[in-house]
Amino acid sequence: MAFNVSGRTMNNLFRPAISLMNKLRYTHKFMVLALIYLIAVTVVFYSLYTNLSREIYRSQRELEGLALIRPVARTMQIMQQHRGLELGLIGGKESMRTAHDAKENGIDAALAELERQLPADLSSGVDWKNIKAGWESLRGGALAGTTEESFAAHTDLIDQLQMFMVNIADLRGLTLDSDIDLYYSIDTAVNALPRALEKMGQMRAYGTSVLASKQISEYQQHRMLELITELRSAFKTLGISLDKTAFHNPSMQDRLLLVSGDIGKLEQQITSLLLTDVLSQFFATSSESFYMLATEAIDEGYAQLYQTLLPATESLINARIQREQNELLISAAIASLLLLAASYFFIGVYHSMIDSIRSLARSAQNFANGNLYERIHLDTRDELSRVGDSFNEMADGFNLLLVTRLEGKERLLSIVDTALDAVIQMDANGLITGWNKQAEQCFGWAYGEAVGRKLGETIIPPRYREAHTRGLKHFLESGDGPALGRRIEMTGLHRDGHEFPIELSVSAIRTAGAVEFNAFIRDISERKRAENSLRKLSQAVEQSHSAIFITDLNANIEYANDAFLKTSCYNLGEVIGKNPRLLSCGKTPREIYADMWAKITRGETWEGELINRRKDGSEYTDLTKISPLRQPDGRITHYLAIKEDITDRKLAEEEIQQLAFYDPLTKLPNRRLLMDRLQQALAATTRGGEHGALLFIDLDNFKTLNDSLGHDIGDLLLRQVAQRLTGCVREGDTVARLGGDEFVVMLGDLSENSREAAFQSETIGEKILASLNQPYQLAGHDCHSTPSIGITLFAGPHSSLEEVLKRADISMYQAKKAGRNTIRFFDPEVQAAVTARASLETDLRHALDNSQLQLYYQVQVNEKNQAIGAEALLRWMHPDIGMVPPMQFIALAEETGLILPIGQWVLETACKQIKKWETNPHTRDLKLAINISARQFRQPDFDVQVCKIIRQAAINPARLEIELTESLVHGDISDTVAKMHTLKKMGVSFSLDDFGTGYSSLAYLTQLPLDKLKIDQSFVRNIGTKNTDALIIQTIVGMANNLGIVVIAEGVETPSQRNFLEDVGCMLYQGHLFNKPVTMEEFEKKLVASFAV
């Protein structure tokens, strides 16, 4: 019905087209179709051509925009320089006037050149007119206002130029580019880099102004701090933009990352100089030097804009234009080829159809003229071929019909003789008229013996014959036969006299003037015996405690016992004829069902466990055994299923499994299960080539929270962390708890490419980091916890379980070292270093007891080349590898705590050496400096221990100098100052080592009772090559002199370095120019031979 409605609807819809086609010959029909096809192809190709041309035009517009950005940026660069010079002039630096006037002329020329290049829509716009008017106003009122007014006027004009550049990028479609590599490159060139350079230009102008006037107001201090904050924010944004640009443009990745690092270093130097010289009001740096230093940094940034970013962006756009032009040509060629191919086959279809129609018409005419053997033969496989086949079938059927009528009677007789039932015909007189072969076998009478006999006397037992006679008479008189048309069971009589059960069906056939009866009789003796056996079996099945059901070959239930109904909670009517899948809850794996069907269809018995659902919704597990039921000839006709409910047993097994493989607190897999799954993951990566990843997660400061709020709160935190971790990973990943606050996430099925796999694992790591940084609500407490995450990739058979876990653990500790709350990937070099570090730690623990540690001494001199003291430097003579550099074992000693006994030994040895020096006239006036680690100094009784050692050695405390590092100021500053004062009262002096490399506050510096500052050798080494390091040294010396602190420079290696240091006011030196660190014996020989004391 639905099909007919749909057909009528389609006919109505296409009736106009059908009507038109019915009026045309095939030639005209094909001409109409060809015209429609040609029009459609033309429209599609025109649309494609238009879209590609539009894309090429858009790219060319972007190139126009890039060409205009360069002169705008150049104008901004000169304008920023003019701002700095003008503020220097306002501050009183007349030496800047020549450069100032030159920059004004440069701006005039730059604006004129820019206006020449601008198209009419931009040069006539309001923005450009405002820029020109602003410059004329600024130039006309030059040097007439205050510092702040000039700064604000310049900055406003520069902002207009920057917005003008952004508008150019917008109007020419640069900022709307959909290609991500171009987008980040343009954004960096137009927004991030110019904004960062403008912030640095503002710092240059402000710093130049203050240094020119040699004074700074409280407002200017606040303003400069604001500018420093804005500068750092702008450079942070620039760094992110450069990283993204480099990531999406691999060809210039190395160059961009180098640029990012260089500009960042220059920004740090300028910021450091402002903090230590300008904001501290030392004003040791001249305004001209500061202006030159800042200009060098800013020009470097603009150079990268002109030489790297803009050319690279232009190349990307040109490449896209070329690609789109090639695509246009290829599309045109393909469209032309397709048109030719379609036309070729269109003509072929036309000729094929016309030839087939002519052949059909010719054969139909021949058949109609009487040639019954005419057939159609078409060399096609289309619908016309089917018409020809139908014609041939019709002709064959017509011929066959003639033969069939002749064979009908013989076929009917053959069917009766070969029937499985006994077929008997009887006339109205009760005489047998038909008797087939099965009747002979069933009753024992031959055909010749039975035909003509009374039916009642032949096959009906005597006690039923009278009823048979009455029934026949009743039917003949009334036409009503209760036994006719029904299948009934009764008793039959064999020729030998025995009776047996039969099934009988009788039908009456009325012929002209008479009635005949046909009886179909079947011997059911075997069936009766089978029914008795089945009845006994049914009783056994019904009384069984196991759930049993039987299905046909299509798995439709034909029988179910009471135990099955009780277990499933269904009644019999609800399951008979249904498939057992009505019990399925979807939790049994498909593979189990596939294995089950494969076995039982092969005739084998299947046994296994299935998870099912009762009618009431509750789930249960049963142990199922399914066996095929065969007939005597071996055919399978049914399946027998015997089921036993094993839910309680499975629950007990799962509880044991949970205790063995899962963490009882968080319900996550424990270490044992993790190692098993990791073993499987390693095997999978070996087979498939994909990568896996292991994330080792440790909660920062968990012990502090656990100790302060209690273990119950700690347990709550661990459970919430487990929930958050589980929510961050994919379904097939594993989240495990190793113990304490350590968790592991195992990721599988990552990319075969290691870089992509690292990116995928880092994405999940960042998701975990963000999730675990969210606040926790723990029993009314608002808590915050952060993780340190180490990641390692694994693939193939080359890594063991313990190696993978160890690599993840190492990378986690690298994250801890990096400041916590971060992610670190495993580095093979780190693993090698860790292995070497472990070996070195073992040897270091025995170095002190085995007298492998030694003190070397390096002389310290004044400007007259007189020895004033020495620094004791620790050396380790390893018995196997020789001299171990301090940088390889001092940090190790700090981390392991070995620095405490080593530091104690150094202090005692140094005091003993001072005692020996007191008896030698060449050395009795020398000071001996020793390095004390922050960890040793922070010991509660450090000052007491020093005093005790000094008294035991009986030395003059004034000959002992303790060198501290800047890291001490980050601790308890009051405790540090108190210990220093205690030792100062005794006579011990203090120096601050490696000054200028850390981040100590000037406020802390003024609180510490220091006697000496030591300039780090990294600054001294760059004297003559880096102006910034020379300026920093000059600033440190000037600041120390103002504070009344002596300055000594270490790492002096050349006479030119020494001369520069003396020129800026540093009069104490230490380095290889005078003597390298040597043993005490060599030191004393050199002292007598080369130095006055």
C-alpha cells in the first residue's frame, strides 16, 4: 500500500517530464539530455573558476598590505627614537640635540615616503590626516612642555601609527587569513612584536629622561614600575606568539626561537639596570649609554621584523598564490577531459539503445508470424536485455505448457505411489478403489488383494466397524460427515491381526452422480513410543534444579523448565518462541557469543559464562552448557541449554580480585595490575608500532597537608584526585595508584610518530594539571594542591617494565626541580646523568673517610699586586676517574645532605691552616675565605659551631672570611642576619659570592652586615665584548661604594680586564692572571716568589 502511494507521488512529480519524453523520439530525447548536461557542466566550472580567482585576488591584496606595513613600522621605529632623545634634551642632556634633530628630519622623510606609497583610500583617510597633523603639532611644540607631556604626546602619536598599521592589515585581509601558519606570523609581525618594542621604547624614553636629570620623583618611580610590569607582560605575550609562529612554521623555527631568546635577554638586562641603578637612585649609568643600550635591543627586534617575519610571511602568501593558480589550471584540464569522456560515452549509449530496440521489434514480429522457435539475442546487460530475456522465457513457457498437460496424469499417479502416507480411495459402497504402495506396507495387503474389498473388513478392527457403517450412511443421507476434513487418531488393523495406532484424514470428492472418499493414513506407533519416552524425560527435566531450555535451530525457545522461569522471573508465555537474547544485558563480550555459535553450529558442545538480566532488572551470572540435539540420521534439529546461577561465586571471586589488583582507598588499579597492563601495552606497541606513554604524578606538599589536617583529610584528597584523574583520560587508558601520593596514568594507542605522540600525551598532561589545580572541598576545609608530572613515551621491545616506570619517575623529579606544578618529559641524557649521579653519590659518601677531599688555594691581590688573602676551594681526587670538578659534586652534596659533614671538614681544615700561617711572616696577615652552603648556614647551631671551631683552633677570627651565596636571602632573613651579627662580633668577616647573577633584593642587601661583594666571573669575562656587562659592573661598584662595601672581582684573566676594573673603582682581584688554584705547598712557594704581603 505504501509502495503504491509512493509510486503515484513520484509519477505526479515527474509527469510533465514523462509527458515531454513520451512525445519525442530517442534521438530528440538524447539531444535534450545533452543540452541540459552541457549547461550544468558550464555552471559548475564557472563557479570553480570564480572561487579560485577570488582566492588569488585576496592573496594579492595581502601582499599589498605587507608592502605597506614595512614603512609604517620604520616610521614608528624613528618616532620612538625621537621620543627618547627629546626626553633626554628636556632632562638637560644637550649632547643629544644633534641626534634629536636628525631624527626629526628622518621622521619627515619617512612620512613623505610612506604617503607616496599609500593608495588613495588610505592617504585620503582621517587616520592618516590625524597622524600628519599630530606630527606637525608635536614638532611645532617640541621641547615646550614637560617630560610627561612630551612622553604622552609621542606615545599617543606612536599608538596612532600602530593602529594605522593594524587597520592596513585588516583592510587588506591579513588579520583574517584562515591559514594558521600565516595567521600567527602576521599576528606576531603586526601586533605582538610592535607592542613589545613600543613598551621597551617607552622604558628607553623614561630611563633616559631620569638618568639625564639624575633625579626621580615618587610618581616617576611608580610609573617606571608600571612600565616594567607592562614590558614583562608584553614580552611574555611576544614569547608565546613567537613560539606558536615557530611551531606552525618549522622552516623558520630555529631562527624565531633564537630571536625570542636574544630579545628576552636584552629585556632582562635593561630591566635589571633600571632596578639596580635608576630605581635605587645610584644613577651610575649615563643617559647616553642607557639610550644606546636600549636602542640596540629595540633595533634588534625591528631587524627581526624586517629580515625574518615579513619576508617569511610574503613567501608563504606567494606560495599560496602559485598553488591556487596551479589548482585553477588543473581544474580546467580535468573539467575538459571529463566533458570529452562524458560525450564519448553518451553517444555510445545512444547507439546501443537504438540497436537493441530494433532487434526486439524484429524478433517480436517473427514470433507473432508463427515462428515459435524465434528467440532474442542482445549483446547488452541493461534493462532492454531483461526485456529480451523475458520474451524468451515467455516463448519457452508457452511451449512447455503444451507438454505439461500430457504429463499431468502420470505425475499424479507417481506422487500417490511415492507418498510417505498410505493413500486409500473408497466409493460410496465402502469398497476400496485405490491402494498405494505405502498402504501395502502399512496394512500388509497387496494392491490386487485390497482393491474391491470392503474397507471396514480390511483395516478397521471389529469393534469399530458398526460405527464406520453408520457414519458412512449418515453422510450419504445428510451430507454431514463429522470425521471429514479432520486429522484424528484411531486404531488400525493389520492383515496379520495385530492392531496399531494410526492417524487418519478423510476428504470427500463429489463427481458426476457419485461420491468418492480419499483417506490419508499414517502409522504413528513410533511417535507414540517417543511420546512416552519424552514424557518421562520431561518429568526429569521439570524436577531438575538447573535451568533448562530447548530452542530450534534459529534459537527460538520451544521449551523452558520451572527452574529457568524461576531464575529469569519470566512466565512461560513470555519466553516461548522468543530468542534467549531477551536475557542479555549487553555486558557479555561479542567474542563469547561468536565462539558459542561457531561451536554449536559445528555440532560441538559449548560451555562458558554469560552475564544476563532478569525480568525485574537485576543482573546475574550463569554457567551455561549448550549441546546440539541430533536426529537418528545425524541432523541437528534443536539446541539444549543447561544453566546454573553462579552469581554468588562470581561476587566472591571479584572481591578477591579487587583485593589483589586494586587500591582499597581509591579503587584504582594498584602497582601489580599496572605492571600487568604495562606489559600488555609494551607487547601491543611491538606488534602495532604505535607509541604509549606513562605519566608519573606526585602531589606537591601532600605531607604538609596530611600532617596539618590529619590523615582522614589526606585520604579524602587522594580519593578526589583519583576521581579527577579518571575523568581526564580516555576509556581505554589506565589510572593507577602506586601508594602514598603517587599516581600513574598509562596511555595507549598514541601516534606512530614520536613527536605527535608526545603532543597527544602532553595534551592529556595539561588537562590533568588544570584539573588537579582546582580547589578541593575536604570536610569543610578549602584546600589547594598541585601536581608534578613526569612523562615518558615507550614503544617496542627495547624497554623493560621497570625501565619505563623509572624514566617516568625521573622526569617527575625533573618537574619537581623545575619548581613543581609543571610537566617534564623524560630526556635520555637525564637518565644517563641520574645513573652517573647515583654512582658518584656512593663514591662521595666514602670520599671524606678515605681522605680523597683536598683544599686548593687561590691568591687574592689588591691594586698594588700585593697578596691580601686567599680563597680555599674544595677539590675531590677520585681514585678511578681523577680530579672531579666541583660543579659535578657540590650540588650533589647539597641535595643528599653530605654538604654538612663536608662543610664541617672544610671549616676545621681552614682554621688549622690559618693557625699554621700565624707562624710564617709571609702568611700571618693573610685572610682565608671559605664558601659556606646555604643548607649548612641554615643549621640552627651554625654560629655556635663556628665559634667552637675557632676557639679549638685558637686562631684570630679576623683572619677567617665566610663567603655566602644570594640564595640565603630567600630564606629567613632575620635568622640569617642574627647569625651573621653573632660571628661579626667575634671578628669573622662576610662576603657575598657571585653577586649579580641572582635576584636578591636591594632591601635585603642593605640588611645584611656584609664586608665584601664578589663580582661574578661571567661579567668579568665579557668585559670588552658586551657593553651591558661592563655597565652592570660599573653599577655594582658604584652601588657598593655608596653602601661602604668592598668589591672584589673573580675570574680576572687578562691585563685589560684588570685595568678596566681599576678604572671603575674595583681594587681587589682574583683569577688566573695572578695564580690558578693550587695545593698549599705550591701556594706558599708562589706567594714568596711573586707577591708582596
